[in-house]
Amino acid sequence: MASGSEPVLEVRDLVKHFPLTQGILYKKQIGAIKAVDGVSFDLRKGETLGIVGESGCGKSTLAKVLMALEQPTSGSVRIGGRDISKARGGELKRMRRNIQMVMQDPYTSLNPRMTVGDIIGEPFEIHTDVAPKGDRRKKVQELLEVVGLNPDHINRYPHQFSGGQRQRIGIARGLALQPEVIVCDEPVSALDVSIQAQVINLLGRLQDEFGLAYIFIAHDLSVVRHISDRVGVMYLGKFVELGKDAEIYDRPAHPYTQALLSAVPVPDPEGREQRERIILQGDPPSPANPPSGCRFRTRCWKAQEICAKEEPLLQIRPGTAHMSACHFAETHDVVHAG
């Protein structure tokens, strides 16, 4: 990561609510699902921000809003100093060159009726000034080579490749327009463990080669630590902890993060004995009706009266080195795998 460099992506107070309605002919709004509810962060060139959390915490909705696939309810997403959420028409088309996505499922995200050459070259059909028609085949072959695939396989179809190879095709498509930011929405969760390592190493090499910035969304905390410079932990639409990867993984301050990390398998029997397993009670509350004050308080063993009355801000707490949203945050040593 380029220290002190200007952010390539600036997210401020980002909110995305989905209306809840009742009625068939005359729909009446009766509430809203608060999928993303006030997220802020910066991302710099060459940096990876890992985002983790339980299913339903808002990770994928956040990715869609960053890509302008969903319009935010409020807040801003700035790429190169311009707000992509307010861009329309040709301006939106130009801005989308700088932020691309790698999908979760490497098979369903590729059109089975299109050849690999057509899939990777499709961005050039939309952004015609990036690669003239006569140069497109050569550009596609170069992209295949960059991601470790045989350029001669340009006329093959997705079903003729393995899962790992198909994800490399998705990565090549994401690289086609030479973006500054790539949003990786659980890009290895559908792959075998051995293939996951290859794809993660490929993403790391491409980042070094092209200076890419990644938003890396995943459930697997070990994978996130391997690739991330900073980690944001989400719970019910908000970041509850944000900091450098070593700070989050070695000395987590928020009770929710401590519980997540205590569930990561440790292969060393001695490590398993040393570590205390934290089991959360109950299920996450509904994002349509989150608890007052701290959203985690209904499952937190530290909760007190103030937690119900006052929402804790995401900030550096006394005795901690990174930001957390807890009135009673305190660092907790974690025993890791390996």
C-alpha cells in the first residue's frame, strides 16, 4: 500500500434501506430493512480492505451500492473524487471503468452460451474506446495469460474449464478495463481449499503488478487475514470494528469480533485447549427492527443499561489501538491456527 496516498475510494455515511410494504393494489410502506446503515471508510491504491460478518449483515448489499448496482438511501461513494451514486448516463459508464467486480460463483457468473473470448471481451463492446475492434482478440489473449490460462483456449466455453479456471476467467474480465478498485464478493467460497490458495495468490500478484485496490468480502476469516491490509467487521449493517489486520486478529476489542475469532478452527491440540470458545446466544435481530442503542447488546455478555440507551460510535477506545463500536471495548488475545 502506498503510504499517505490519496484514497481511490471514499465512502461516507453510506445508508441503504429497502422499504417494507403491505397491500396489493395500494401499497403502503410499513417500515424498512436497514441493510447498510451508516458505513464510512477510505481505500487507497494497492490496499485491501477485508469485510467479514455473519450472513445478512449487509456485506453484499454494500458491494452492490459501491458498484452503483443499487442506489444508496443516503451517503456518498466517491471514486477519484466524484460521487458514483449521483452519476448518470455517460458519466456513470466512464466511472464504472474504475470499479469492477469478481463474483462469488465462477459458473453462474459466466454466460454458458458465450466463449471465453466473448466473455472477457464483452467490456470492450460497451467501452469501445478502450480497445479497437482489431485489437480485442489480442487483448483478451493477453488477459488470459495474465491470469495463468492458455491464450489458445479463447474459443472454449465455460463448461470446459474447472471451477478455479472459471474464477480466473472472471478475474480476467474484471481486469479488462484496467480498474483502480476491484470488489471481490466471496470470490473463493465456492472453490476447493487447494484452489482457494491459488486464486488468493493470483489476486495478490495482480495487486502488486497493477497497483489494484481490493474490497474483499468473505466468511472465511483465515482467507481474509491472508490477503487483507485492514479488516472491517460488520454486524446488522454497521462496522463494529475497523483496523489493521494484525490488530483485529491478534487483539480484537469488540465482543462480536472476539466471538467470531473464537470459532475459527485451530489444528494444534494445545492451541485448542488454551483458547476459550465464545458461544453467542440467540440469532441476530431483524435488520427491519434493530435493537435500540448498541445493535449487538441482545447477544452480548458485557451489555449494561447504557448499551440500550446510547449507540456506541466507531472510534478508538482507551487501551485499544484501532476503532471499535463498544462502550466496554477491551483487547483480547487470540490463539490462532498455525
